[in-house]
Amino acid sequence: MKLITVLLVFAIVTPSFAQGSGQGVAPTEQQLEQFKKLPKSQQKALAEKYGIDLDSLGFLDASQTLDKENGDKKLSSILPRDLESEDTEELTDEEKFKPKEEEIKPFGYELFSGEPTTFEPSENALVPNTYVVGPGDTFTINLYGKESFNGEVIVDREGRLAIDKLQPVNVAGMQYNEVVELIKQKVEQEMIGVKAFVSMGETRTIRVMVLGEAYKPGAYTIPSLSSITHALFVSGGLSDIGSLRNIQLKRAGETIQTLDLYDLLIKGDSSNDVILKPGDVVFIPPVGKQVTVSGEVRRPAIFELTGSESMDDLIAMAGGLKAEAYQQKTVIERFTGNSSKTILQLDLTKSTEYKPRNGDIIKVPTSSDELDNAVTLLGAVTYPGNYSWQKGDKISRLFTSIKSDLLPTADYEYALVVREINQKGDIEIYQFSPIEASKQNSKSDIALQPRDIIVIFSRFQTKEDEETALKTLALTKEQLALRDRIKLWDKYEEKQFYEFIDLGGSLEKELAEQLAEEESKKITNITDFLNSQEKELKDSDYAVFSREKLLKPIIAKLNQQSTYTSQVKIFGIRGEVRFSGVYPLPANATIKEAVLAAGGLKESTYLEKAEITRYDNENKSALNHVTVNLNKALSSDSKEHFAIQSKDSISIYPIPNWQKDLQVEIVGEVRFPGVYSIRKGEDLTNVLKRAGGFTEFAYPQGSVFTRESIRFQEQQQLNKLSEDLRRDIATKSFNSSVTDSSLSYKDMDSLINDLAKVKAVGRLVVNLTAIEQGKEHLPLQNQDILYIPTKSNSISVVGEVNFATSHIYNPALSLDDYINRSGGFKQRADEDRIYIIKASGLVEVPNRGSWFASNKADELSPGDTIVIPLDTEHTDTLTLWSTATQILYQTGIAVAAISKL
């Protein structure tokens, strides 16, 4: 982070250095201080990268020294390894998406690999008394008393120290404390009344050799107070095969000190990190024997051996074991000397005589996440998670209070215990009622076993129903806060649930859902009888703890573990229950448990009869049908249990002729207009009597009767015709017959858009007078609407006339008279296909050949509509225009009907 900050600082201030000190904004003192704290090698690298002159800033690199003879500055050429290898090859797609494995690296090498370290000696460090003074060292001398003097003196090449007004003395080879005492005595003896204060100034530089497996072996000029570790630092550290445990300091051909960096890195012992002298050689031999320690240790790495390490020593080098380490199953991979490996297994909790060998790989495995003595509570509960288990525990121990321990949306009648039954992870299901389990000595208070999962469901299937119910509840602040706990399912519960039933490791959640769907298709008997229950909801629409979501992984697991010897333990239920579907089959299941699983019976349930369809036990290809009396099956006093079996299909039927509140509406000229409740199949004649009959202003011949089922069918037909027309225009858009027509493309597109907006009315043509008199019968359906208008005294003219309007009815006027009064025909009018929509909704085509000989009063009556259609032959004879004519015909009926409402 510090390096990034400084990079940003210098990226900002770089222009000021590039243009000269007289231009731009100079860096602040704080920025300069931050830059000073970086290693000298990184200072140089940044200076070169951004074009900064270190001399102008007053910086002097630690590896930079002034040669007294030629005045040249010599800079270290060692850069951080990460800066030297900036040009990296672009990874291939295969390398990018290849799973990354944890890389085990040799321990300690990164410390001297050019990264910032604390081993660089400070130029202001305290000089030890044993420091040997030599040519180039500087002393600061302060004289006070009769005379005063403040200055620096340098030991010359001959080892002499010349102080003004004093005779030079030879100090080369003397220790620092001896030189200080010598100067003080000499001042007191030769300058009466004057005393001296002596301190070390800048120390000289020395040249040493760093050889062997150094990153950049060679000769280096370093401060005289440098130690072995500083020499390693300025040389870039060790190569990949350098030894950390046998670094040798050679002086005059003899090894005078051996440094084990593990003592420094692991124990913090720097006693062997001695100060270097001119001409010293730091030699790094190749690495010795190595052992890899991986797994559940705090510092997995490759460690170098000296030959006397034990297993305890290796674990200490690795920082110790993690809490989740499974020490009893520690594995050692060892080379045998041939082409294969051998495996050793150790128990680290016991003493061992294991002796590490070169190339050994020690792996400490992790302990299992399985819980030994615990049960898990999931679903619509206040406090989901793991709970301790003791022998004899029952479900009631998990619920001290149903109201406080369950969410407001929880189902009090249906919950499951998912239990592992073998080492393979197969499960079986136990069903219970949470509210019954909370009672003393209840059969629903099931005894628990370790690793049981208790699943509590919501009593709602969709989020919309759940939110609606919650809004109607008077919830406290605490209960409102509990609603947020539903989010825990996404963060914790779902993952735990899938892992428990073995769908979280090898199979991801999506795969589990796909498997559940594929497996359910194989259960043809159950799926077939549920085909009528089409699912229109998306997964996101279901409540978090709904049966749909929570049961899906359980059913998937039950399908996985089924074999030819054991059927899949599921059953289906449909009909007059709240939640039809497929459910896991609990142990000792009966019809009662099946009904509770489906959310209970509806009000419309016929209790005298239900039916179970099941496979024959002897002939698996045959089906049997078992009739059940629900009154007996659900009664707590009944001795008949009506057990259900694997893959049973349960059908719950409604009460014969059961119906909900069917309603019709009568509007207009009746004595008591309004909404009337009817029985199934009730006749319109009876409802008209209940409405008091017609008023004196009623016009039954113009009544409009609409039915929802007819409207739906008409709308589907209109939509299909509109789409067919669009398709024809798209395929024939370059046909000459289309392009040559008088209608432009814009007109055709506008026509299609208008036709697509036409809404079906659902009108049923009826003879209301005959129905009212009981001569005809019309059984009513739910949502039927009857409109009886007042007497009309008008004739409407619509279609291809110059001015479509309505006229006062006159028995003396003919059809042509009304057309002429509407401005006559347009150019595209089809005069041979004129038709009349009667007020009752009937459509009549007048006989134009004998029009003047007919009775005009029989042709037209008040409330009629004259329709002049478009002449399709005038434009084109293609199918698309014929289709348009059909739609216009439907439009004419709709407009005529609506205009009378």
C-alpha cells in the first residue's frame, strides 16, 4: 500500500521535475519523507521510471558511494525482482481458466528478494564501542571552554586523524571507544581549559564479496556497519537453490561465522548476524535436504533441513497446526529411490520416531465438517442453525414456544425430519406437526438422532400470498425484524441443506434442481395425474420456505438413492387440497399425513370418497385403485389408518355439483337491475323474473348478452387472424399486386395495428322476448352480463360511406335512402356485399335484386346498423385482404354491439 501511494505521489509531481525546479508544483516534505522510507533500490527504480533526478532532491542511495580519487558515483544495479520482470507473457485461455492450485513455496526466500525489508542498516544507527576505526570514517568534534570549535574530521588514508591546533594521531585499527577517549585526553592535555565532545559522523564504506547462490553474486560497496543480512539484501537475496541455513562468512580464507537464517526468521535470534569487515566474503552454498509441509498448518512451505530436525521441529517451522487439523491421519509421501513413492501415516497426537528425509511431503488433512452430536434446524424458524444433541432428546426440546421460535408464516401442521440411515448418506423422512410436538406425550414429538435436520415450512406457496398475509397481521417490532431472517436461507440454510443431503459437493444447486426435474419425469404414474396442474410461477415467485423450494432437493436425493430393490419413497396428491404436488413419503405414512403435507383439505372436499392409485405389488406394470372414506381416514378415533405406499397417487374429489358463488349481472331496463347469485345451470328466464321483468321503456329486441367464455374464444380468433395478416404481408411485401394497390405500406401497417387493438365483446345473440316468455331456455354461466337498452329510434350507417353516422328511424325510408343521407359510397365500397346488423345482433344480407319489391319495414327496424364493407377486389385478391375482411366483419359486430351499450 505504501509503494502504491508513493507511486501515485510521484506520478503527480513528475511533470514538475521533468520541466525543472522552476516550473510545476514541488513535492511536499511529507511526500519526500514517505519516499525516503522506501528501500534505496526502489528509490532508484522509481526515479528511472518517472525521470526524477535524485541529486536535485538531495537523495544518496545506500549503495552509492563517492570515490575520493575520481569523484564518480557508483550505483547498485540490483532492482526488486518484481520490477525486473515487468514484461510478462499474456496467459492463454487454457491457463486463464485452469483451476488454480495452492503453490507451496520454499520458506524465507521472499524476505531478501528485493522487497522492502527491515534489514537495511540505518545510516544514523548507534555505533558500537567495538567498531574498528579505519580510513574514511568521519568524527564530529565539539570543543567548549576557553575555546569553541564545531566540525568534522576524516580519518585519512594513512589512518591519521588531524584536529585543528592539535598534533595528528594515528587511529586506524583502534576501536571506536578508544578513539573517543584518545581525542578527549589529547584535547585536555594540549588545550588547557578546553573539553571535547566526540561522536561518530558518517562511516566509511567497505567492499565485500557475495558469492555462491546469491541472486546477483559479485563485489559490493556497503556501509561499514553492514552485517551479513545487509550483504544479502544489496545482492538481491538468494537464488532459488541457495541455502538459508548454512550462510558462511569467510575472512582471510577461513570460515569465521555460519549464519542460520531460520534462527532469525523463526526465533528472532540475530546473534550470528555479525558486522562485516573490508574484504569479507559472504558465501551461500546450495540448499541442502528439503521437506514440504502442507495442509492444515499455519505456514505451509518447503523447509530446509540440517539433519537433526524432528517432526515437532517441522511443525514448529510451519507455525504450528490449525485448529481444524486432523492429526491422526497425517500422511507422508516419500521417495523410495526407484520410480515410485511410498506412503507413511502418522498420528501426531502420539510420540513418533519419524526422521525427515530429503523430498518428504508431509500433509496434515483437515477435520470433517460433519457434526457428531448435533441436529440442525432449518426453514421458517426464528433461530436457524445447529443445536447440541444428547441421547433422549426430542423435537419439543427445540421449541420452547411455538410463537417465538417459529416465524409468523410457519406451517404449524407440517414439518419434516430428514435423517441419514447409512454410511452412503441415504436418507429417510419422518413427518410431524410442530404444534402437536409441543404438547406433552405427543406422538409427533419424535426422538432425535445425531445429524438430523428438522425442516419447518411456510404455510404459503407464493411470495405474494405470504406478503399479503403478513400485512394483515398485527406484528410487533420484534416480529417485523424476524421477517429479515428469511434472507438467512440464501446465506446459510440453503448451503447447509444441500451439503447435508450430498448435493453441495459433487453436485451444485442448479444440478440438483435439474436432476430433480429429470428424475420426476421418470415417475410417470404421479406425473400423469398431475398434468392438469400446470405451473405458471417462476422459481423467484415462490416463498423462500415454500414446499416447492424446500422439498425439491429432498425429492432429488430420494430419487438418487432408489434402486431396483427399493422404490423411490415419494407420493403424489391432487385435487381438493391446498398444494397439489409430489411429496416425500415419510415412515408409516397414512392418508392423514398425506393431506397435512398438501396443506389440508379445501372446503369443497367430498369426504365420503377419495381414491388411491398404486402399482400392484406382484405385477409392477399393473395399477390398482383403492377407494378411501376420508371421514374414517382422518378421524382420530378411527382404527383404520389407510397407509400409503411408495409412488401412490391420491385423488381428492370435490362435492358433486359443488360450486363457488356464481354471479350474473343484469343492467338496464328491468325493475331491479344488479348482480344476482345463481345456482349452476339456472335459466335466464328465472333470473329475469327475480329482476322484476322489463320496464315499460325496455327494448328486448336490442338486448346485448355477453359471456366470458365466448369473449375469450373470439379474442383468440381475432388475435390469430391479425397474426396471419401480418405474416402474409411480411411474405408478400414485394408482390406486385400489393405494391400496385391503392393502399400504401403505411396504410396497411396502420390497418393491421388497428385490427390488433380490436377487443372481443363475447356477445351471444339471443331472442330475449322468447326467453322471457319461457319459449326458449338459456342456462347461465358465471360472469354472464345482460343489458336491456331503452327503445331506440335510430338507424346507424358504418363502413365505406363518406360520413358514417346515425339517422332517425323512418319506416318510409329504404336502405339506399339511409346510405345517400350518409354521403353515399366511398370509392372502395363493396356495394354488392352490404349487410345489416339487427339490434338483436343477427346479421341479414338484403336482397338487392328485388329490393324495391320488398317490404321496407321488414328489412329495417329501430336500432339496426347498416354496414358497407371494403371492396377487397378493388385493391387486391390476395388471401391477406380476405383475412382483413373477416376481421372487419368481426369489427363491425363489435362496434355495433358496443354502440348500443
